[in-house]
Amino acid sequence: MTCIAVLGGSFDPVHNGHVALARHFIQLLQPDALRVIPAGNPWQKPPLQTPPEHRIAMLKLALAKLSVPLTIDTREIERQGPSYSIDTLRELRAELGTQTSIVFLLGADQLNQLHTWHEWDELIDYANICAVSRPGYAIAAHLPEKVEQVISCHAGTPDQIRTAPHGLTYLATNLTVDISSTSIRAALKRGDRPTALLPAEVLDYIQQHSLYR
């Protein structure tokens, strides 16, 4: 069975936390490919600061050295109106067929807000869900109850997820990267150079194009 890992987000900008999450699950799941989907009009967030072409360029720079084939999927950028993850997963399932394992990757912030997403409880009908917890957090104590129940009731191993089209979850508790895009943008606006938070190629690109000033 083919396994496709899917990583969505604003990527405004892409940072070391995104890269670490992708690398962690690539090593864990050994997917056949990674599909990265930059947001177009995320309905729960303020308008994005950076045009899509810059966010796509930064993603290509940040993820160029991954060990699996990479696709930057622009469907959410091209979509009119609010961008919902459930619509994206439905489209991917229709394209990839019923015998492909789709693995939706989530960071800690996304996981904690999952119950507020549009039709969030249907995500697992189209994909497996792999997420990370915040460093040092006890899972049951900090996840919303509804989300914790879904994660627990559908828990599977990486091997099971690799060969299941959808319906399983996995929560990684050993990835300790916790980076805020908001704090990065604030640092860049001040004229700081947050070398520990951004891939060097991305930081150079930001400065070359005078982004986040």
C-alpha cells in the first residue's frame, strides 16, 4: 500500500518546527512521499502576511533535503473562499483512491485546537492522524476531552498506520520542538535574526526579499 504523508499549515514563515515534524514522521512512518499544502485563506486566522509565491519558495528551500519525494500542493491557495482541511482530505481521497494510506500530520497547536475545526470529527474518515504533543505535557490533562477521546479510541502503531487507508491515530510525545510563527514574525520585524528558529536558507530568502519588515 502506498503511504502519503500530508502536512498543511500557513507556513508564514516555514520554520524549524515544521521541518522537525516532517522529518520525525518520515523516519517513523517511511512514507512514499510527502505532500505539503500551504493554506490559502485559513478561516480561523488573521489574513496571511506573505504572498503565496514567497511561502512556496521558502517551503522548497526548507524541505529540499528530505529523504522522500516532496510535492508542494497549491489546492488551498487556488481554492475560493475559506479553506477547510476536511475538503482537502476529501479531494485527496478521491484522487488517491481507497487503497492509499493518507497520513495527516499535525503540530501541537493544531492538535489542541482540532475540536474547533470545520467537521473535525470526520477527518479520520479520510485519513490517519499523526500529531505531536507539547513538550512535557501530560496528554489527557491538556488535550480537549473530545480530541483526547478520538486520539485514544483510534490509536494505532506506525506500522499499522503505514498500511491502513484511514481511521488510526498516533501521538508522538518525544518531539520537543515548540516554535511560534508569531514570535518569529515579531523578531524579524524588530530586525533580529532568529537563526535558531529558521532554516538558514529560509532566513536568507526572507532578508533578500525584505519580508516581515
